[in-house]
Amino acid sequence: MAADRPNPVTPQVLVGFGAAVLLAVILPHFVSDFTSFQFTQAMAYGIALLGLNILTGYNGQFSIGHSAFYAVGAYTAAILLYHFEWNHYATLPVAALAAFVVGFLFGLPALRLEGLYLALATFALAVATPQLLKFDAFEHWTGGVQGLYVPKPEPLIEGLSADQSLYYVTLAVMVFLMAAAWCLLHSRSGRAIMAIRDNPIAASTMGINTALYKTTTFGIRAMYTGIAGALSVCVTAFVAPD
């Protein structure tokens, strides 16, 4: 998912984006609840891919362990819902924080790895995560191989079905995270992130803290993926290791 430097926003882009948002807003009123459910899942996956694009496309770090951070967000939300009866949407920032911390900490030892070796390390994390979730010591919290069933959230607006309400919440979160990513990539930090991708040695000689930016970008990528996982739990009302 290679990415060039972000282009400035033109009027045509704004019009196209506005039209896409308008279409997305009216869509649930013309399709079935099941179709709304499918679109909601697609948007959650889109959020996860957006995080991956920040890491791989703009920072140049190759990772194939996306599912591990997806699981962190999903299980954080599910545990808070199942064991502590939290509000569904209150679990989203906690899941985001948990995934960011895990991603940042994983990014520290990964600083010594690049290319194929980094990809293999993230793949190993993805393979190990389901086994860890099934571990007997954590079964009370994770549900083991059976997973956890949680209730779906009540509609936020009267007159909407549960699936329509979740669709709009996921759409709002996705638009917000897209805007946040755009602001990040057009900021000074965003230019530093891309400089590391283009030439890490030159970036370091220019005074950019490459270690900090690479680990932080890893954390941001994990945060986006964790939010996607938490949203998926709200949508499907279920989470399991496999």
C-alpha cells in the first residue's frame, strides 16, 4: 500500500467527499438491516486498513500482524461489556488506548528489524495471539475457545434499528479518523513520518527522532486497528480467538 506525499485538498476532492458522505448517510434507509450490517463491517475493516496505510504506506514499515491488534481492541471491548457491563461506546477509547500501548511497546524491539524480518515478527505475533487468548489462565476473561457473547447496543436515535444506529456510529468514527489521519499527515510530524520512509539516514541527520516516530506510528496503526476491532464486537455481538 505505497503512498506518495499527500496532495492538497482541491474543490473537486471536497465535492466528491461530500457527495460520498451524503450517499453514505441516506444509504441505510434504502437497504435492509442485513445490508446495513454488512456495510458497517466493511467500514470497520476500512478503519483497520487506514491504520495499516499510515504505517506501511507513509512510514514504510511492513507489517502482516494486523489481526493481533484487532484482537486487542475487540477483547478489550468485549471484556468491559461482558464482565463490567460498560456502555458500548465508552469501550471505544479504552480499546484504542490499549491497542496503542501494545503497538507502541511492540514497536520498541521491532526497531531493530526491517523489511521481511519485521513482517515475520508481526506475523509471529498474529499467530501467537489466538493461542494466548485460549490459555487456561485467561479463560475466565476471554471465554477461551468459546469466546464471549455480548448484547448489541440500543439505538441512539428513536426510529432507527440497532443495525442502522451502529452503521451511523461507525460512519461517524470512520470520518473522524480519516480527518485525523489527514491532519497528521499534513503536519510537521507527518512530514517526519514520510521522511523516514523515503530516507531514514537522511531523516536522522536532519534531527528527526526516527525511533520515536517509528514506534509512535506503530502505536497509531495499532490504535486504528483496535478501534476497528471494538466496533466489530459491537456489530456482531461476539468475539472468539479463531
